[in-house]
Amino acid sequence: MGIKFSMLGSSSSGNCGLVETDSCKVLIDAGFSCKRILQMLDQLNVSIQSVDAVFFTHEHTDHTLGINGLSKFAHIKFFANRDTADAIQRKLTKKIDWQLFETGASFPFKELFVTSFSIPHDAYDPVGFVFNAKANEAFSPHSSLAWVTDLGHLPKSVSLKIREVDILVIEANHDVTLLQADTKRPWSVKQRILGRHGHLSNETTYELLASASDSQWKKIYLAHLSKDCNDTALVSKLFGSLQKNGSPLDIIVVDPI
Ligand SMILES: [Zn+2]
Ligand SMILES: [Zn+2]
């Protein structure tokens, strides 16, 4: 089948990605309004009718805003672990028919094989995902993808798991100097972002990418950039020097929107 990936949008204000095989489509998170998600899909010539499921990483609004509207489409399945589903459900009036998974479990969904894993973030039970599909060079040169945003540090178990994929979506949330100089955020919020259960800085993500010479990565998306405390030009410059086997890494810096 192979896997294609499109980022609908990613920043501290909203996150949503589209994973496609030749016969199924799933969203990772739904952190924009339903109307906006439909517009973003439309720009990719994807109909909401062809979207089979949404997989949620955690309950924060920048990952869940669109669920109320999306739940009106009866064919879409909503996947989350129990604590995340409960936390999202508490903010909704409509009862969602949740497809629950255990954190750490692997399971099939249509042609995809999905693995969730725990990540350190200040939410009830936040996860990252790995999606695998059978190789199909005619559809896509890629057959695996990892999504890891919203984590305060990189446990060894996570950094090992995400090395084994073709497409890596990883957070480069903030530049530490820009965050410390920011005047909008109170000290407590800065401490939260910088903490062990906050968000990855450019520097931490850079260290991971620079040290993982044994990775399989063919394409890397740097995501969940802070609009106020990061800068795409700065990120492009920092990560632009990264190489693997003498060639530059294929890195896409996702413009925060
Ligand atoms: Zn979060
Ligand atoms: Zn987030």
C-alpha cells in the first residue's frame, strides 16, 4: 500500500495531519475547527467522505478542536486511549462512539498497522503514533510514519522507536532564547513549556536528528512550531546543515498557522 503524508497544519494553535494508503485515509489529531479542516482537505482534493478515522494523541484543544463538527459525519471513527477519550468527551455535548486502544498497543485499522506509545507531556495519557503499511512503490516510496509532537523530553524508548520509520513528524516547538525573551507568557507558562512534560526545543530535536545516524528517515517534518517563540528561518538554518551519508536530510519546516 505504501504511505503518503500531508500536513494540514501544525503549530501551538492547531494540529492535523493526513495519512493515506491507496485505500484508506486517516487524520492524526483534529486541532482546527471542522470547517477549517474541510477547507484544508479540499485544498488537497480530499473529500471528508473518504476520511475513515481520526487518531487523537491527547486532549489539548490544539489537537481536538474539530471533533464536535467532525462527529456529525457518522462514517468517521474516533480513536483514543481511555483517559484521552474521557477528557475530550467531558468537553462535548454529543456522545462519541469511541474506538479505544491501550497505550503501547499495536493494532490494525484497514490497511494500516497502528502502534501507540507513551510520551512525556502534561496531559492525561498522551501518545505518539507509528503507522505502517505494506510497501507499494507505485503508490509511495514510503511505508512507515511516526508522529511525535507535544513532549517535554525524549525518552530513550521513544527515540529508538521513531528511528525506524521513513517519514518522521517531530516537534521543534521553540527557540529557548526567544521563549525566555517572550513578553506575552508569564514565567509559570514558560516553565511549563521548558519542563520535562512540556515541549521540545529546536536544540533538543536537533540533537536527536544529528545523533541518529542509524535512522531510516527519508523525510522529516518539523512541526508544532510556536508562532511567538520560534522562527521558520532560524529553524531552516539550524537544521539545514544536517546530513546523512553525505547528503542533506530531506527536512520540511511546517510554517505555523
Ligand atoms: Zn499538548
Ligand atoms: Zn499541542
